[in-house]
Amino acid sequence: MLTADFYDYEALLPEDEREILARAREFMRTEVKPLVNENWAKGEFPKELIGLFRESGLAGLPYEGYGEHRGAASHLLTGMLAMEMTRTDASVATFFGVHNGLAMYSIHSGGSQEQRDRWLPAMAAMDKIGAFAMTEPLGGSDVAGGMRTTARREGDAWILNGAKKWIGNATFADYVVVWARDLDDNHVKGFVVERGTPGFTPVKIEGKTAFRIVENAEITLTGVRVPEANRLQNINSFRDVAEILRATRGGVAWQALGVMVGAYELALDYAKEREQFGRPIAGFQLVQDLLVKSLGNITASWGMLIQLARLQDDGVFRDEHSSLAKAFVTARMREVVAWSREIFGGNGILLEHDVARFFADAEAIYSFEGTREMNTLIVGKAITGQSAFV
């Protein structure tokens, strides 16, 4: 059991899923953690991670018939896996989440059976890597009605034009799920663009102060020709896309929990070792106050996310459920990473102590998959019946 799992939430998993979680924990500790700080400092994605994840067998678990374990994992396990990976590093967890979550879920949810069978086996084996391209350079929260990337039908193909930004994995992904507005009916549709398609140009974004291991790209699409066979057949409007975002937004809340857990554990270990005035600072009242407030945030957030997973498993999961979790847990995350860094004092800004990485990466998680403000308005509309959107 993790130090931060004060109420032993992990015990809610059945034994076979606990074994998978333990395997992921060991994988992240032994294979991933040694690569993190050097590559975070360089702002580079270590390509050897793909092979390591391939050998781990952790991809494809949510999709029955496609992962190594064949049966679909529970939402509680997939959430705890996201937490576990982020507990080690948010960038690596995001690489995996973009591939295993956003890209694969888009195909699984939005594609026909033929499309699932064509793409998902290789993605579950991590022989092919996916990306998800929705955000645009001039748009963010207004993407539902303001998508500028367009798709025009031309015989048995579609012609895509526009631009995307902040697209994780896009510089090396084999399949990029691109969202575009159909010029004919003005509805958003999804297309799987394969690497090397003419007119598709991804350029790595440099100079980031968070998620430095993730290779985010700005993509230019100029006359990109995509066959009708690569259009996701079950996506006919943004309402269908929203079904995907509802699920992935909950995954981001689990990531925020992982950041809290990772930062808290670092701060607790440091407080036990660091001595001032002749004794460990863990014995100081003010330090204990920060640690206990952090643990309270973690425990409350974990409980919320467990019920969120149950709602997903029961099929009664709504937009406002994931939005409340994303808004609440990421706000609590911000508090915990600040308190954890504070316990380290000046050492808290040194990468060698790890907590600075969690502090920086928390800002990215706080902002993506819907800002706190937008998620608040989604919940506000649900509880009042009044829309406050512009």
C-alpha cells in the first residue's frame, strides 16, 4: 500500500487488478524513473520508452479483445493506473494517456468494427503509436463551435486544411486522430491521418516549462487527403466527440491525483531525513500541518474519483461528473504541490529532488482538458439549469 493511500483505497480492486497495478508500479520505478530527470531537463522524449512500454503489456487494458489481458479492465483500475504512472512522472503518463486513452478510445468509441480491428491490435501492442489532434492555435474552450480546421468531401476522400497545437506524440505518432469541421454540414468529424501523409506537417513545440518530456507539436494541414475509410464512422457531430472528452477528462483528474501523491511522498520522505535545530523537520508542527493538509486533499480527491469510476462502470456517467472532478482535484493538486515544495525549502527548486518537476507539471494538468473555469460552468449549468456560457 502507498504511504499516501491512508484509507487503503487500493484494497477496493480485485486481486487480479491489484496485481496489474503492482506490476505497473514496479515498471515505473525500475524502467521509467531512471530516465525521467535527464530527459525532462533536456526537453526530449526518450524513444526507448516505447519499447519498454511494449514489453510491459500495459497498453490496451480498457478495451475488451485488444489488450494483453483480453477482458476490459474496470474504470477503477484504469484510473489507478493513470494515478500510478503520474506518481512517477506526469510527462510519461501523458505520453501513455494520449496513446492508450485519447487516441485508442477515439477509435474504439468512434470507429466501426472494421476500423477497430484494423488499428487497435497494433496500438494495444504499441507497435503503432497514436495521437489526438483537437486543440487549435487560435482556439481553446470554444472548440465546439469555433473549430477552424476544415474537411471537404471529394469523391472517396476528404481534404483537410487547418492547424492544430499542443498535440502530444504527434511528431512521431503513426496514427493521429484529427478533428475537423465538415464544410458541407458544419459538423465536427474525426479522421485518422497516417504518418507520412502529404501535407501533414508536425513541428515540435520548444521552450516549455512543464511536461518537458512530452513531444507536443504544432501541426499544419495543407490539402491533406484522407480516404473515407479513415473517417471515424460513428462520429457525426461534436456531441459524439463530447462523449470521448467526458471519459478522458476524468482520466486527467486521476493524473492530478498522481501528481499529489508523488509530491506528498517526496515531501514526507524529505521531512523525515532533513534536520534543522538538531532534529528532523518532520517533528515540527508547521511541517506536519502541511503534510496533513496534503494528505487530506489526496484522500478526499481519491474518494471522489472512486465514485466517478463507479458511475462510469454503471453507465450513468455525465459531463458534470467528470467536470466537477477535474475542476476540484486539479485545484487541490495545486495546493499540494505548493505545500510539498515549501517543505523542501530552497532544495525544492532543484530537479535532483524531483518535487520541482511535479510543481511545474501541475500547471499543465490544471489547464488542459478544460480549464477550471469552463468545467465550473458545466457543473453550474447542471445544478442550476441555467447556462452561463458566453
